[in-house]
Amino acid sequence: MQDAQSPIAFLRSPHAIRQRADAVLAAGLRGELGHFRVELAALDRVVERVARVTRRRYPERRVPLPSRLDRLRLGGHDRLAPIRAGHDPDERARVLFEIAIISILLGAGAGPRWRYRERSTGIEIGRTEGLALASFQAYVDGLFSNDPRAPMRADADALDALDPLRFARALEVRADNPMEGLAGRTELMSQVGSAMRAASHFFAEPRLGRLFDAMKARASHAATGRPTIPARRMLSMVLETFSPIWPSRHSVMGVSVGDVWPHPAAGGSGPSGGLVPFHTFSQWIVCSLIGVLEEAGIEVTEIAELPGMTEYRTCGLFVDEGVIVPLHDEVTKVAHDVGNEIIVEWRALSLALLGRLGPPLQLALAMDAPLPAVSIIEGGTWTAGREAARERRADGSPPILARTDGTVF
């Protein structure tokens, strides 16, 4: 497949994500990695735990895709109900696109000390759920809109001028409520406006919700007459739009490639050789937008092609259950930059192992077909990983610590 694509297109494909992660796993099974060994026999423990969690969370075995919008039902409050009731269908989709994308871009781990208190409900919570509530309220309050008459929009002018102090206040960040990666999140949001302007072929105006219009326009019509779009096309559009916003780490042929990292076991040749793509945030965006498109009457196909996301709960689960075993003390004793070979190796192994869970989970759950990797996370490895972490560490932290800038984990 690589020969038929440019190196950039290859690194943005689901095939490349799987292929390079599988190459790292193959090296691990041969005992050739520098930081971990792989104990495949322990994978049964992961299957058992994930199956148990999935049965509890989804007793009917109808496991949805992971979506940041689902976090907005926390505490039994459907915060999106007024939005769904108050707009015409296309504008509703644009607003939901914006809420989902902003939530994901701001959704990397905030650290164990940060908490958010929701004004309307009094709910106080941290981590992923707290970030979802905080980003939603900031959006509703008009933080990302340059038009006071239309607070619920995210446009380039407002994002260009995003004030760091106002942003910190919206997220309730204080000296006694610190958030990891705040500066990285602020910089990330400030880059989104210029990215929209650069991708003017997707944005009829530099407003984030116009990505819905671009996907709608690029949907093809099936024999039934219903518009359809494959998940890989969505991923390609998301990557083309948002790759420029990520901090400059690696470039290929002069193009910043985003969540793509070098590893000696990655394989490949030419400009993309030795690189492992993950595109975790971009896959989260795609998964969260699929439901919005389907609400708007657009069918998303070939979802099983998405390889899954390397979020730290799923990655931590494989370590805590003894499938991915550290080879030396440095792995778990100190925190690592996200580009450190230890973190890249951990993420690649976790992604490849996630791809092996489908058939045994299908058997354990008595399902007619394997779950897509992204639904396994929802079903799921995310909750199982959080529970395993809490069993083993008082603060529920992952077994391996990454110093996050708010743009990867």
C-alpha cells in the first residue's frame, strides 16, 4: 500500500497505524525491544476483565463507539438536549461538531490534582469527565466565538485571540487547582484558527462547525439514496485539517505529521521509514463525529478500519495485567516525555495488542462478530484500565507516567 501512496498519505492511513504498531509488537515477541517484553499468555486476563466490564456496562451487548459527547450525560443530565431541540438540523450538527472537537482537543490528561465544579449542578470532578464539562461550559459561554450574538460557535478570529488568563479561568485553573499541560492546550487552540484558514477547501467560512458541511458534501450516495462516507475518509479529512496544529515534532518532506514518532522497530523505508503513526486525538474526533453525522442522515461505513486510540487507560491495562512487562526500573520509576522511546514503544505495543482482542472478546461475549477496536475501548478497556489502576495505586495513576503537554495523552 505504501508504494501506491505518498509518504504523507501513507502515514495518515489506518493501514499505516496498524502496520507500524504490529512491527513493534513482532519485535517484542522476538525479544528485541529495549524497554518491554511481551507475555501473550497474560492476554487472557485482559480479555476476562474487559469482557466482565463490557457485560456490566452494556448487558445487551450493543456497544457504541466512544464519543466525547457522551461524557456530557454525566450525573444523568443531558446537557445537549437544548441544543438538539433548538437548531435546524445542519446548524445543530455544526454546533455538535464544535463541542466534540473542542472537548477532544482539550481532553488530554489534566493530572491528578485538577478539579472542575459545574455551576448548574454542583458536580465537582476531575480528569476526563471534568475536562468535558469545563470545555462544554466554556463553549456555551462564548469563549470561542467572536460574535456576542452567537456565543455557541467556534471561529478562527476568537481562537486566534484566545486570552490565556481568560482560558485558565474558564477551566478553573488556579495555584491550588493546577492543570498539567495548560500552556500546551492554549497554544493548541490558538493554532486551530490558522489551520481552518489553511484548509479553506473544507471550510466555507473559518468556523469549526463547517467541517460538517465539508463531510456532507463529500458523502457519496448509495443505491438506497442515503449519503454515506467511509470512516477512513473522515480520518483523512481530520488529519489534513488538524495536523498543522500539533507542536512541531517530526516532519516528512516538509510536512508536520502530528502524532507520529520514531522507533527503531517500526520498519518501512523511504521518508516514512522508522516512524509509528498513532493519530490518537484525530481518531477520537472521528469517533465522536460519527454519531453526529448519522443523526444528520449520513451513514458512516467501514468503521472497523479504525485501529483504535492509545489513551493511557488502555495502555496502562496491558501493563497492569502483565502483558507488557517493563525490562528495567527506569520505565516505571520516572516520568518520560511523550516522544521518549519508552512511551512510543508502550503505545505501539498497546495498539497492536488492542487489535488482537476482537476475536477472543467475541467468543467471551457470545457476539455474532468481533467488536471494532474503537468499540472495545468503549466497552471496554478504558474502564477496565481505570479500575486496574485504582486497584494497584492509591491515586489511580497509570503504571507508566508521561509528561504531557496536553496534546497526546
